[in-house]
Amino acid sequence: MELKTGRVVRCPQCGGESLWSPDNRFRPFCSERCKLIDLGAWASDSYRIPDQESGIRDRESDQ
């Protein structure tokens, strides 16, 4: 019997439990499905890291 050791963390996609261990090839995700959903969100620009210029423009347009 092989023991899986590691810390249990929340999957960033579904919030389920995910094993943070070399045994989990999808970490930090719980499954390949959650990993691919997240990849798709990045590919479709659903996630963005704002640059400093756009943040300044947004604040100026609010005034």
C-alpha cells in the first residue's frame, strides 16, 4: 500500500480538496478538468494582470 503524503489545499478552480504533493500531477488543481478550465480562462483573457498605465487611466476617468 502506497501512502500519499502532502498537504491538503483548496483547488483554486472548484474549491475542492487537492493534495499538494508530487503525486498530484495537476497541483494545485484537484483534477485535469480544473487545470484545463483555468488554462482556458487565461487563454481567453478572463484573467488579467493590469498594467500600471491602465490603472492610472481608470482612476483619471473616474474623476
